[in-house]
Amino acid sequence: MTSIEQIEEEITINSTAVVERIIFHIVGPKLKTPLILTEVEDPSTHSDFFIDRLIETAKGTAYNFNAASGVRDQVFLAISSDHAFVDCSEILAVRFQELYENDKRLIPGVLMLLKIKCEEKYYAAIIKYDDIKVISYKTQATVDGKVKPILDLILNTFVQDKKALQKSALINVNNNAGQLLCIDRSGKNGDITDMFKKYLDSSRKFSHETLVDRLLLALTETATTNKEIIPAEIIRKIKTAAKDAISTIQSFNPKSPATLLHALFGPLHTHEKIKATFEKALKKQKIANETIKIPTGYFKKPAKKIKETQEGVRVIYTQEHVDSGAITFEDENGYKSFKATTIEYRIDDEYHGKN
């Protein structure tokens, strides 16, 4: 399994990318089978339009194809074989239509398959465009009885409302890892809907629990990197403070980090260095584009706590020790002290363990 670093290196769509092939078929709840269209004759005229949409998809959530995914096999074959592109697109459209056949939530529209080249690498994209009031597309019968789409008319109406792009998956076909970046406007917390996930036969790269753990690391790194800015009382208990801050929110969107940063750093959340450090830390943890749902009660109360004095005297204790009076902490006249009470010492000897 390749790492998320490889996903970021390999799934890279920018303004230099071009769409080499496009084909789409009409799907909808009132259809028994998709209305099959012929391949777009010259996609280069409209390449920039689709690349702009896919640049947004490249900022989506990381997924992996499941083992033996049929969609993965069809996509890889479509991109690797010029002759298979059209046939594979029809198979993908039929699968989509059959999966959504009994789902009344399916909005009529088109399912698109695109072949993209960016620098020396190829990618595939599956896009579901919804019909909305401003969209109307026309088709034209060919002499051999097939149905040809009139792309100019479709694009002129699609571009009027970007929300028409309902679902999209940008797929890495440069190795066998089965990596995708996905966006689904019907999903929540960065997830694609269960139906679209089932269609792609894929799973999210990171669970929300793993993402929360990485978010915690990003926050603690932001604080420790800026010790000259962050108050000492926050640094002293940074793990606890960061967990408490995360627990105040239900979800985290890296595009809007202010609420979380304010919960931890207070007024300092607007400091440019703190914001820049946090953004860098999110990238280091590979979650710069991941919307995260914070599970309720995710952070459990730790079994043990630790305090260490400026002189290096360390005490490890539990809340039960405090509640029973076995240890007490005091803060008086600027000095902090603690007192432990016991019947006898279990150990009273030299210490040569790790600090």
C-alpha cells in the first residue's frame, strides 16, 4: 500500500493539464438503462473548463479502491487501452444506473469519464453532473443510428451553476495502488455518500479517528514550535489543552481553522506565525484537505497525570490520589508545592532508570 505522501505527489492536477478524451452517458431514475452517447469528438476546446473543476476535486478527500474493485479495473483498462475507452465508459454508466435504479434521490444527469494528461502522467476522472433548471442538453442522431451529444450547448449551461457537479473522483492510474481524491456535495464531513462509495467500491484512506489523532499532533506541534509566542501555561499542559480544544468542536474544516485555533490559543489565533505554522503542520500530517468529524467523547480521561518542577522533580499521579488526599498541590506566594502522604515506601533506593 502506498503512503498518502505518494498520493499527493502523484495526483497533481494543475493548469498545464489537458483533457484528452471525454465521453458521457445520460442517467436518471426514470431510465431502465443509461442513454448511451458517442464520444466527444474534440474535447480540447473545452479542456480548461473541466480542468478547473478537477483542480477542485484534487483538494478532496483521499480514498482507496477496495481489493478487486470492478470500477477500478474498468477505469484502468479505459485509460490504458484506446480501444476499450468507450466500452468501459458504458459499463461504468450501466453500473451507476443499476445501483441508483431504486434510489429516488438520484437526480437525472450525465455520468462522465475523462482521460487527463498532466505533464508526463495520466489520470482518469468520473464525474456525475446533475440536471438542474438551467441545464438542457441536446443530442443529434448520427447516420449509423447512434446518439451524438452537442457538447457546446451542454457546457454553456453547465458553467452557469458549478453546483451541477454533484460527485467527482480523480483517479491515479500510474500504479496499482488504486488511489482517488473525491468530492461529493451530498456527503458530510468530507465523506462521500455511502451509495457513491459503494459505486466506486472504495474506502476512505484515513478513518475520522486517525484524522483526529493527526489533528492533535498538528496542534501540539504548532504550540511547541512557537514557545516564544504561546503562554507558558498552555505549553505546560499542551496535550490536555489541545484535546480540550478539539472536544469543543463537532467537525474541523482545514479551510476554516479559526474556531479551533481560538479554542486553544485564544486571541493569539489570529497571529500570522501561528496560522502559518498550523497550516504547515496540517500538511506534514497529510490532512491539509481533510474535513474531520470529531467523534463524541473521543478523548478519554487519562489514567495518570504528571507534573514536573523546574528543578526536575517529577510526580506521576492519578485523580484518585488527589481525591483521596494521598497527594495535594498548593500554590501560594508564587511558589508551587505538593505533598504526598503514605504509610510506607515501596521503594527507597538508588534510581538509574530513564529520565
